[in-house]
Amino acid sequence: MALFVLQAPSCTRTSDAGLAVITIVVDGHKVKAEVARTPQEQSRGLMYRRSLGTNAGMIFVYDEPKKLSFWMKNTFVPLSIAFLDADGVIVDIQDMHPQSEVSHPSKAPALYALEVNQGWFAERGIEVGAKAEFELPQP
């Protein structure tokens, strides 16, 4: 079952990019994810990074569920993206290739998008229908 709390514990970390870092658990597997909420944070995403930790990623948080679309312009790390609904259920997973301007739209409305190293979900047997648990920091 997904757990969504709008207040984070006082121990929320901050990344080198100045973003809050939270722990997301998907089917028992942990990801340390930077939180991108603002349009500026979301448009930059993981652009210009040359590497990403094994269990690291970024979660994009939106105000309301909608069809989301991502591309990889100026992104050098191959990524997988999971689109999550308001309950934290994965509704779609796609692989994205570096520096591509190919659009990757979600197959269903999503409130969140979680980017990790390409293959992270597949290597752990995580598929559409899995749930994510996490606490969001206050905006």
C-alpha cells in the first residue's frame, strides 16, 4: 500500500543540486530520489549529469494527475521512467535513451514520474501495477 505524507521528517537531505532527497520504496527496493516540484526543477530534471548512483533517481511531483511526457534532451545518462498514479501505483514504465528528443508520454494519467538508471525496474522485477511508498517534504 502506498503511503503519502505531505510533511517530511526533519532529517530530509538535500542534493548537490539543492533539491530535497527522499527514500522511495518500490516492492521492497529503495531509491534515494531528488524531488522536482517546480517547473524550473522539472524542466532541468537530470540534464547535464554524467552519472547517477545505482539506487538514485529523481521524482517529479505534479499538482494533479495528467498525461505526462518526457524527453532526454541534454541528458547523458540512459534512464527508465515509471509513471505513478495518485495512489503510488505504477501505470507505465519506459526506457529512454540519452540525448534523444523522442517524446515518452505516459499511457495513463500520472501524478508522479520516477526516473532511475535504465534497467533498474527490470533488474528488480518491478512491473506496471507495483506500488511505491514515500513521504513528500512540504513545498
